[in-house]
Amino acid sequence: MKKIEAIIQPFKLDEVKKSLQDLGIDGMTISEVRGHGRQKGHTEVYRGQEYSVDLLPKLKMELVVPAARSEDVIKALSGAARTGKIGDGKIFVYDVADAIRIRNQERGEGAL
């Protein structure tokens, strides 16, 4: 099993969810996060005062999928999240040793 963690632009969420649902992936966790990568934020002017916005709003998606499906999920996720501009985000992939469904103690890929 693989855990796929993606940091994406908030406005791309619906498009990413649709592409994952088209693959039959339903289970995911979404968190609102703030951060920056290479772009280091930007400056804005509000009421004549310039200030720096260095932690930009992003969304973090987390999902665990069977290892055999991970490449398809990564392609769908990155394709739907891409704008081609700086700040599109990142995808991280981790190995998952086990998964347990709390309700009935089912283990492994069956718990997904």
C-alpha cells in the first residue's frame, strides 16, 4: 500500500476530486494548510500599505491506495492539479506497512 500526500492549490480541489472519483478512489482526507515553497509568498498593497504574504493557503490531500494503483492515482492527481504556474504544489509518496479498519479489525488493502 502507498500513502499519497499532495499539497495543491485550493481552487483545484473539485477538479482533483473528480479525477480521483473517475478512477474509483473515494477515501481521502483534506486539510486546509498554509505554507510556501520556492515562490516565498508575495507582497500585496492594502489601503496604501505594502505587506508580505509569506504563508499561502493550500490544501493537503492524503489518501492510501493499493501499491498497484498508485501510479494511476499520481498521474490523475498531478494532471488535475497542474496549472503550469509556480505554486502548483507537490506530491509525496510513502510506503504503508498496514491499515486497520477500526469498526471490524479488517487489515491490509481490505481496510481501505
